[in-house]
Amino acid sequence: MPIRKKEVSKTIRQFARFAHEYDRYNLIQAEVARRLVSKLSRTQYSTILDIGCGSGEVYKNIQKRKIDFDTFLALDASKEMLALHPEDSKTQKICADFNIMGSIQKLNLVKDRTLLISSSALQWSEDLNFVFSELSSVSTKAYFAIFTANTFKTLHQTAKLHSPIYSENLLKETIEKYYQATFELQQYTLEFKTAREMLHYIKKSGVSGGEKQLTFKKTKQLLDTYPLGYLEFEVLFVEATSLAD
């Protein structure tokens, strides 16, 4: 199981580094959060726990839809991202990494009174079984939006790289060990005028998770050979009920 590491992960460093610019580049993540919140079945919750809350897209959409709550727990591993999250008297910000043992359990949540939601974060799980086992033990109901390995599919094929995130099939297979779940797969595209502009977006948005897999030479080749005027994204939306007692 994951244990606490002294060094900060590449993903956390990437989000921290560009936190001040994140809202200018998280166009797809913002749309994913909007769609995920639109799936919530109720208009009032006791506690909402947002895993990997970032700058607060889930919270903002919950407010727009006038969904009420007693407590909103905004959890993120980046202090810089948490600083951007909206604040109010019902919101508590928690700096914690969901990949680390005990980071969720220590919140002492009432399982059947907590809604768990996570948008555009769980693709960076270091161990899927560990993460979903932990999450399923603290909340009965959960909604997830998770980017799949088909995100940047053509980019990876062109550069001859493997995706650093999980496939749709592995995500489903793991989730169904811990939840009774329904799934929806959604594709998005984001257009760019040039390949250079596209690579700039990848760097600033955090969607690469801090992975620097391209040398200067390969980057130049990619700029010359990438066949599309857009990036591809694929997101797995999940509505889940915990199987844990």
C-alpha cells in the first residue's frame, strides 16, 4: 500500500507550479466538473467531500445548481491550488494526498451522510485498488469523473509514448470491486491554431501530471508531425454505491 514519501510527487509539483495560471487553461476540466455535478440526484447533502478539489470547479457548479450542504470538505494535495478554492463558513480546506494511507480515514466521516465526489483527479492514483478501497469505506454514495488513457491518444501514438494514466477497462474493473456502479464514457476535443500552442496548453493545464517524456528533439519532431489541430480527451463518468459494510 502507498506510504508517505518525503519528496512531493511530480503531479503535485506540476499543479503547484502553475496554480496561478490554472483557471486560464482548465477548459476541459471545467466542463467535466459541470457535467459531473449535473448528475447529482439530490439538492441537499449533509457533508460533501471533494477529492482533488483544485481551484473549486465542483464547488462552483454546486453553488450554481443551488445544491445545499451543511459541510463542504475541499481536499487537495497542493496548497497552491487550495488557496484558489472559494471559501465560506461551511467550507473546510484540507491539504492531503489521497494516495497516502490514512489521509481520508482521519476525516472521521459519517459514511451514509457523506457524498464523495471527485472530478479530474483520480487518474493520478498511484494504486487504484488502494484508493478505491479507501474511498469506498468512508462514503456510501460517490460520483467520479476520471480521465482515461485515450486522453491525448493521437499525441501519444505520434510521439510513440505510453499514456501515464489508466485505461477505461482497468478503471471499470477496479471500481466494480468496491462499488455497484454505472458508467458513461464521454469524449472531448480542444482545438489549437498550432502544435506549439497545444504543447503550451499541456504544460500549463496540469493534465500531463508532471510527466516530461519528450526530449527536445522528440518535441520538435512532434511539432512537425502531429496530424490533428486538436487534442483528444476521454473521461469516464461514474455513479457509484459502495459495496463495503
